[in-house]
Amino acid sequence: MKPEAQGKDVKLKILNAAKKLFAKKGFEGTTVRQICDEAGVALALVSYHFGGKENVFYALFETFAPAFLAAEYDLEDPAQDLQAFVREFALFRLAEPELINILQQEVMMESPRLEKLQSIIYVLWRQLRLILEAGKAKGQFEFDSTRHTVHFIVGTLVFSRSSPFLDPVFQDENESNQPTAAEAEKMVVELTTKFILNGIKSKI
Amino acid sequence: MKPEAQGKDVKLKILNAAKKLFAKKGFEGTTVRQICDEAGVALALVSYHFGGKENVFYALFETFAPAFLAAEYDLEDPAQDLQAFVREFALFRLAEPELINILQQEVMMESPRLEKLQSIIYVLWRQLRLILEAGKAKGQFEFDSTRHTVHFIVGTLVFSRSSPFLDPVFQDENESNQPTAAEAEKMVVELTTKFILNGIKSKI
DNA sequence: GTCTATACACTGATAGAC
DNA sequence: GTCTATCAGTGTATAGAC
């Protein structure tokens, strides 16, 4: 391994370890020692490469959510925009469940760290709000309060804890034969879209 | 104040402080010192009255969610049962937002503390699942996957962070004139019910 | 029951060898 | 760049005065 590549490698190992641990134990519940143990590197390397635990947190989002939902919507067909929005969000959640998990925890406790993520979150929030209002104006959606509806949709999109003890082992309901990973992905996106669009009485 | 009542008073002050802080900073992010400062009592009293920080956590739910959603549903009219379920949940969230907040954080990180709350959570989860399946069997609801639909509904019910920076100050949309607290409550319940019931195409 | 003072493990961060 | 050893600070819990 080339010397100059080692730094990158260690940084990535730390980021992956931190992602896993932050999602599982929260930011405060995770110690730098745990991160380094999980990553298999020495304790000092978090400070060396990132300059502290908090910067690992920010690097997590810069690395794994670089242009997360940077898509713009022209609001010409809000129903279609909403579908695209939901789809993109659901796919990101499938790709990076830990990141969504961390984000949700931080949003819940209004952590001070959110300030530096405000751009990401606020943009999303605003996009959704604009789509909803445009769709309502065009008669495509049916809801009373934009503020609450944004909450409902975000809640639907964000919450997906497949804890073993909440979903006890039981026969696959409809999906009797094991779907492939790709099929399962597609299904989740479809189901989520359907629930949300139904929720605001939009055609699918 | 009667001597024997002082203990109760201090315990309640600690519980209220802990509820506020756990919701805001998470369990691990909250220190016993912070709890006691917020409660205005000496550091030692958490250990004295509860036997440690973790027991304060459990006492929180025993105290403020004594028979939370103990309601039974006969599943004769699942659509009505679901409405009652959503209503009861939404009202509890209005009454004890911090508790829902804490619960959500813990569920997200699958904290070890959840084990002792399993009965509460699992019962809820199961009730909702049973209502959904009964309603589907009766043709009242329309959805493909019970598992995912439970997730969507719980997400909708649980997520409601009214952070000032997510909902920037802007003119009350529909609700132009200030509603009373009771009216606002009623509205939230109605909106939530509507979104969820629409989501599974149930009549309202 | 409530307080202050303290014990002692563990935290994040750094210094210095390699 | 990476490691081990160590620091100062803070965590929870307890001992003992009142």
C-alpha cells in the first residue's frame, strides 16, 4: 500500500466505525475509544486525522451525503416532483440507513451539531414544503396544514427501524418467496410512495 | 410541608428535570449533575431516591406513562379501532411530547434500556398490527405490506419536532386566527388521523 | 431526607517514541 | 502516519455531617 494512501484508508475506517456507532449509541454515547477499537486503529488517530470527535461527525455527512438530495424541482408537476422526492429520500435511506438514523436522533434532540447540517436539512424541508404548496395550489394534493403534512411525510420517510423485537420472525406475509435485494428496494420505495401519496389524496 | 411528603416532592422534581433533559440531550448526553441542577436538589439525591441514573429513566415511564394505551380493541370495526388508536396516541404525544421524544431516540438506537420497556412498546406495535390486519381482511384498509404500513403509521405518529429552525416563523397558513390550545389539540388529532387513514385508503 | 466532600473509573485530547 | 503512555477534566456513585 502506498504511504500516502494509508491516511485515506484509516480515515475511511474511522468514518465507517463512527457511522455504525453513532447510529447505534448516539453521538454522546459513543466514545472515541470505541470508534478506534471498531476501526482497529490507535486512539490518537481520531484527533490526528479529524481534530476531534465532533469533526468526525461532520465529516460523516460530508463524505456519505455529499449532494444528498441536491435535486431541484421546477414545481410544474408537483405530484411527479413529490414522487421523485420520496423516491430519492427512500433510496438514500436504503443506501445509508445509519446516516438517517443519526440525523433523526440529532433532530429529535435539537443537538448543537445540527447547526452545521442546517443547510442539508433545511433545504430538504423547504423543498418538500414548496412541492406540497405547489401541488395544493394546483389541486393535485388535498391537505389542511402544510406544516403538519411536512411532519407526517418526513416521519413516514425517516422512521424505519427494523428491530428484531418489533418485527418478530413471522412468515413473510404477501412476499412469500424471497425477493432479491433489488426487488425489495424497489418495493420499499413503491410502498412508501403509495402511503404518502394516498395520505394527501394524490393520484398515483 | 410534611416531612414524609418531601421525598415525593424531590422525586417528582428529579423526574421532571430528567424528562426534560433526556428529551433534549439524550440519556447518555445527560449527566446526573445536570438533572440535579435543573431540579434544584443535591447531587446525591438521584442515587438516594432512585438508585442511579438508569432507574430514573425507568421511573419516568412508570410515572408518566402508567397505562399508556392500555386500551383493548375488539377488532369488530377496525377502521374505528384505528381511529381510536391514532387518537389515543396523538393525545398522549400532545400530553407528554418529551416522553415520545425519548422513546423515539431509544428505539432508534436500540438501546439496552428498551428491554424493560418492551412490554409497553411491543403491546402498541402488536395492537396496531392486529388492527391493520383485521381491517384489511374486512376490506376496510388497502395496503400491501403490514410490516411496512406499521412503520409508516408509527413514523407519522411519532415524528413531530417543531423546531424553530425547521418551521421558520411565517404567517399561520389556514389557521389565520389564533386557535386555543384545546382547538389546536383537536386539530392535530384530526389531521393526523386523516393523513393516516388516507394513507391506507380507509373511509373517514 | 438532604446536604457537602470525595472516591475512582473513564472521557477526549495530546506528547513523544518509532 | 501510527503507535503507547499519560494528562486534566468530568462521569456516577457513595460516605458522613447535619
